[in-house]
Amino acid sequence: MAAEEPSDDGETGETGGGGAEGGAADGDRVPDVPAESVDEAERLTRLARRTESEAAAAFYRERRDELVEGHDYVPRLREEDDTLVLYPEEWMEDGTVQLDRIETTDRAVEVSLSGPGDADRYREIAAYNDAVADAVADAHGDPHADTAESFAAFMSNHYVRAVDDATPDMRAEFREEYLPRNGWPSDEQLAVVDESLDVIESAAADVDGPEES
């Protein structure tokens, strides 16, 4: 069940603010979901909320839910304080937390979705990535310009990260999945995509910002 469906249990305000770094005596079980998975669940939730496309929002939520459920957790949105909560699956029955199954509230994970500056950060990143794409177009033209435009959109909308902050896995995802499916690339564009990514990174060195968050 998607986290956009609010929690209806009575304990949501009493989870121990677990966070991915929470702790208790049973250290191996507090919590069971890795910190990097919590970060990714938060990112996907924010992307789902920000997009104007219902199909894209559903896609992000599905990816988020599959990620969390892979660690035997269930995502919920606590509306009263705009918090993403991840509950151990074993606590749940018919979508509701069963109080008698909670051995320690620290196993739950809470992530506030109301942090200041999130929308501003997205706009800052997107503006920077677009500026890099423009620099590539001015200096190199096609086909690098087309790839730069697609890569800027990919990094802004999927990761909210600068184009020159892409990891090798992100570059591979763009090259092998996003560009062929969403970029309508020419054969020439596909043939030089690795060169284009290097050109993008080089052009970014001459574009100011964004500041570190």
C-alpha cells in the first residue's frame, strides 16, 4: 500500500523517532532497513509528490514501495506532521499496526517530508543542469546537445542531483534505460553517448553552482 494512504493506527505518534540511525539494546534489529534505502524511499516519495504526472507519481510510489517491502517494511504517510513512516511488516495486519506486536518502537523509521527548501533545491539543481545543457549546445551542437538536454532532465527529475554529480550507476541507467526509452535518440547520438557524457562533465566545470546542500 502506498505511503500516500494515511496511517490509521493509534501508535504513529509514539514511534521512537527511529530514523535510520535509531538504537536500542537489540542493535541488529534497530531498524532492519538500511539507511541508504530510507534515503531512497524519501527521495522517491518527494518525486511522487512533486510531479504533475499521475503516471509518474504512481511509478515513483511503486518503486518506493517495492524497495521498502524488500526489507520487510511497509511505508505509511502520517498526515498530521507530514512524515513518512516505515513500519516492520510483521507489525501490520489489514493495513493497521497491531500494538501487541511492537516489541520496540525504535524499529520504526520516521522521515519528515516538510524540510525547508526542498522545492527551492529542486529549482536550483534543474536551473544548473539546464545551464550545463545550454553550454554543451553552444560549444558542441548536436548530437551532444540532445544528449545533454536529456541527461539534464534525467538527473533533475529522477535524482535531483547535478549532472556532474552522477555516479557510474546513474550514468549507466541513463545510457542503457532512460535515453533509449525517453530521449528518442538518433543512431549517431547513441553511438557517441559516452563521449557526450564526458563532454557534459567537462562543460559543467565552467558553469557556476549549484551550492552544496
